[in-house]
Amino acid sequence: MFHQTAADTDGTLLQLEWMGGPGWRAGPKHVHRRQEERFEVLEGRIRSYVDGRERVHATGEALVVPPGAPHTVWNDAEGPVRLLVEFRPALAPETVLETLAALAATGATRADGVPRNLLDLALVVHDYEDELYLERPPLFVQRAVFGPLAWLGRRLGLSAVVAYPAAADVPDAAPSLVATSR
């Protein structure tokens, strides 16, 4: 659930609540080039990978990921995890999250949230490079591969913006979905 959006904060903050069941992961290791990301554990326990270091964070603890640091977090417990997540500045992760949730809702993502269709992945990674890119392969390789694939995806009618029917509830819905092929 979005608590504060870019529109609410004049672009300075995006704040949302995210829930995930056992095995939930915030995607593969990735980088936010221009954003700080903060995770506060409201319920459960997460494990984090930030810039080569793994740590465990329990209820009440927070983790701040500086811009440019490769990272991911995942549920490290048997039960659900609930997080307060903040992006500073806001940029466009609302659109990225809504797109990935919409793809997940149609079964078009793997369990870790990565689009199954290479063209969908290329569109998201290419069009939202300022918001996120994968830790590996190197960014110049991602640009060389995903640029042409994103172009092809658009020619085939795909888009990096996929509307989610219940945008206000996206973070709650997406992690618990089981991925199937699109």
C-alpha cells in the first residue's frame, strides 16, 4: 500500500508498505543509481545483502541502502514479513512497482518477481535504468542487450508501463502471487 507518493511529496519521497510470505525476495541483486532505499521491519525478519555484506534485521530494525549500492532483501523467517519501504528521491518506482505487480498478477513473473518474458524484463530494465538496474551483468552489457530487446518489445506491442487494476494495493498483492508463464 502506498503511504506517500511522488505527487504527495513533490518528488522527495515514495513510502509504501510491503508484505511477503515465506520465501519472498525483493528480486535479484540490483542497484538504484540515484536513490536511497530504506527498509524498516514492521513484522517478521529479513536478511539483506548490501554491497557484498549480508545481515539479519528483526522487527523494529531499519536498513538504509545508499544510492549505487548493489542490494536485495528477503524474508528470513517461516512467517510473513511486513516492511515500510522508502525511496528518496521518489523518481518513478511507483510505476516500476505497479508494472511488476501487474505482470505478477498475470503470472508473468518468476517467484523472485523477475519478468519471465525477456522482452518484458528488457522494457523494465531499459526504460527505468535511473530507478534500477541489475547488479550483473555490467551495465554496459545490459544496455547493449536490453536496448534492442526493449525496441523489439515495443514493436510487438509490449510496454514498460502495465496498469495494475488496484494500484493502491499493489505492494500487498504482488509478493504473494505464484508465478506461471504468460
